[in-house]
Amino acid sequence: MEKGDSWVNDLFIEKSDLFLRILDNMWDRAERDVDSLVRLFKKYGISKSSRILEIGCGNGRILINLAKKGFKNLSGIDISPAFIEDAKRKMSTHNVSDINFYVGDVRTLDKLFKEDEFDVILSVWTSILGYYDSKTDKEILYKCWKIASEDSYLLFVNTANRDFITNLRSLGCRGPFYSDYGDFAIIEKTDFDYVSSYTSTRWLFYEKLEDGSLKFIDKVEIKLRLYSIHEVIEMAESAGWSFIDAFRSLDMLDTFLPTLSPLNMVFKKMKK
Ligand SMILES: C[S@@+](CC[C@H](N)C(=O)[O-])C[C@H]1O[C@@H](n2cnc3c(N)ncnc32)[C@H](O)[C@@H]1O
């Protein structure tokens, strides 16, 4: 069994109601995230009619907010039926239509979509990359390449960066961390194996009771392969993508500094 199969299934499918609460919380920053994404789109001439696919789209906060800004050819794929169902529900509450939401596994992208079907393939907030192993990640990047049009872009936004995370850990930022989501809370503890470059994160979910105390609900273990920028470039280039640029912040589009931010990376499809 590949590394991601078990925890991906656990967190996003079996216990989707727990992660859905986190996704719902991320909607608070969706408009801001989309504003910075649009800044990046403008820099590379990605227009409102570009055919955009978000891989691991969750419950649609990015695509629905892009649609609200007038983007027309939007598609999203996610392995979790519950998240896609919620994305479709949210489409109508946000008064947008015409986003194609699919339940599916990115590892079979080339079976779900045709060649030349998208101009932009987008991954936001550590979606997919690092969930499985480097061989699978490379295959996924190649499948993205197969369904992408000539001169298309592959974008990784706000994606886990090994150098940034190891820097934080060396500064003593190792947790456990407590995150308050209003009516529930998560205690998170991460171990990092420098040799394999996998993190093991344990999330303990708690319900917040009226008297302020916490009642344990469930736990999930996440195993994520962390990459440094040069490793992502190497994998993507071997799958047919040419590295164009990387940024520290999408608000400023300033120079990427390896130890100071997640990965915000732009690739362009190489000619055959
Ligand atoms: C961290 S969430 C990000 C959601 C969304 N991109 C956002 O920014 O709100 C990662 C998403 O990837 C999805 N995912 C994980 N493995 C997948 C796979 N093999 N194929 C498709 N989606 C997958 C999960 O169900 C989850 O919704």
C-alpha cells in the first residue's frame, strides 16, 4: 500500500465530517487567497476564459471564488465524495453555476480527462504533492502534463516546503500546537524524519463544550513527504514541466527565499 492511501482515506473519506469543518474554516480566507491567485494569473496572462483544473479542490472555496470574479471554465477534482457534494451545495448558495466538480483520484487523471483539456492545473494548500511517495508524485505530475494544453501552466500555491518547515523546527517551533476553530479544536504534534523526509502528524480533534472544556472526538495520523524546491523542480521537469519562477508571497510576488515561506511555484508545459 502506498503511503497516502491509508491516511488519505481516513481523513478525507472515512472521517470527512471532521476535515470538512477545517475546510469550512478556510473559507474565511478564500477571497484573500483568490485575490493573490488572480495576481499570479495576471502575471502569466491566464485569463477568465482559461480552462482551469484544481486538483484536490476540497469543498470548492478557490473555484467558487474564482467563478465569482468572472472566471468561466473551471473544474475541480477531489477524492472525497462528501467534499464534492458540499462544493456543489455551496455553488448554489454562492449563486454561481457551471463549475465542473468531479469525484475522482488524481492518480487516474489521464483516464478521467482528455489530452489538451486544461490550460492551467492548480494545486492550492498542500494538496496532493507529498501525500503518497515521490514515484507516485512524479506519475501524477506526468498525468497533469498529459491532460494539459500546449503552453499551459502548472501552479503550486501555499504548498509545504521542507526547508521552511525544518527552519521553523530548528528555531524551536515543534509543537504541540493548539488550533481553535470556534466550536472545535485540534491539538497537533508533528515528528519529522530527516532521513526519509516524511512528517508524521497526529491530529487530536476535540469538541468545545459550553463550560470551555474539551471533549475528545477522534484522532488522525497524517504522513506527508516534504520536498525542497529543487526536488519539486527535478520531479516536475522529468514529467515534462519547465520551471518558470517561485515566489515568497503571492501578495507581493517577491523573490522566493527557501527558509521563509511555503512553496509558490510556476511551471510551464515543455514542448514534446
Ligand atoms: C488540504 S486539502 C485542500 C483543499 C483545497 N485545495 C483548498 O485549498 O481548500 C487537500 C484535498 O486533496 C484531496 N485529495 C487527497 N488525495 C487526493 C487524490 N488522490 N485525488 C484527488 N483528491 C485528493 C482531499 O480530499 C482534500 O480535499
